[in-house]
Amino acid sequence: MLDRIISEAPRFFTYYNMVFLLEAMGRTLLMALIGVSLGFVLGFLLDFARRTPGRAWLPLRVAATLYVETFRRIPFLVILFIVLFAIQGFRFPVSLFGVAMIAICVISSAFCAEIIRAGFDSIHQTQWDTAAVMNFGRLQTLRHVVLPQAWRVILPPAFAFMVMFIKDTALASQLGVVELTFAGKVLSTRGFSAMLVFGTVLVLYFALSYPLSRLGGWLERRLAPSRGR
């Protein structure tokens, strides 16, 4: 096997193959970045909905809670196929990449809502009460009091979640989206050694994930003293 890998390496590491893999790598990173970014926006709205007081807003709180608790417990691959079949059923003109992005945003928003909830819950209730006494509205309280402190709790797990999501985007290959794993499958069908192809894919995934993981760890160490004071 090693002899085959060595003999195929010059033929495999060509300009065309490397560009193909790097484009797929960029698409993988793009899916993760868009998914996590939109996930945090939607997750913030979901957590805000879950915290909205008043009996009149009870249906909104229940709906937001059900959304988060449901989609956090459904496998990503199942959500991918549900979104795909729903879009096909309604005949919406959405590409496979678009289907994958919708599914990613659905599951990402549910997980991000929990990360944001943990950040908001780290702020003592007295700070919310003090802001209310000072006639701060809920949005003013979030912007000026809660968010500047909550980000210290939110950012480290957010990076860990993004690293996890980079790996989970491999499931989009089941739809035919040309991300890193799918690109590896394509190259392996062209007669190259599977060990050579997916060994290269492994290195590229590591190149994406490791810097983010280190950055998340650095942020956690950097912000930990601030949380302790």
C-alpha cells in the first residue's frame, strides 16, 4: 500500500487536483462561517423570544423552546433530507448548496441559542434588575449591560462549535454538495489510492480546524480571569 501511495503521489498532487481540493476546502469553510454567523443571529432571536416576559408572549416562548429542544436532538443528516424533500415538494428553485445552507442554519441556530443562553445566564439577575430600575428597556439592557459581559462566556464555546460544524459539513456530501469530503470521493473514483486521497483530505480538515481550536482555547484562557473577578 505504501509503495502505491508513493508511486501515485506525483500524479495526484497536480495543479488541477490541488485547485479542486482547495476550492472544496473553501466551500467547506464558507458553509461553516455562514452557518455559524446566521446561527448566532437566529439563536439570539430565539433566546430573546424565550426570555420575553408576559402571559401574552407565552406561545412565542413555547414555540422558541420547542424549536431549540427539538432541533438540538435531531441528527444533522436527517435535517438535511427533511429540508431537501420539503423544498422538492414545494418545487422551490433552490440549489443543493442552498439546501445544505438552510439545514445548517436550522441546526446551528438551535445550538447557538443554547450557547447564548449560557452567556446570558452568567449575568447575575441583580444586573438586569438594576438596569430596569434605571429605566433601561430590554434591548438597552442587552446592548449596554449584558452583551459586553456575556461575550466573554459566549465566544470560547462558539469557536468550539464552529470547529465541530466544520466537520459536520461533511454530511452535505450526501446531497452532492462539492465540499471537502465529496471532493475526496470524486478523486478516489479516478483511480487514486483512497489512503492518499483521504489522507490529504484529513490534513486539509486539520488545517481548517486546528487554528480555530487554538484560538478558542486562547480566548477561554484570556477571558477566564475576567469572569472570575
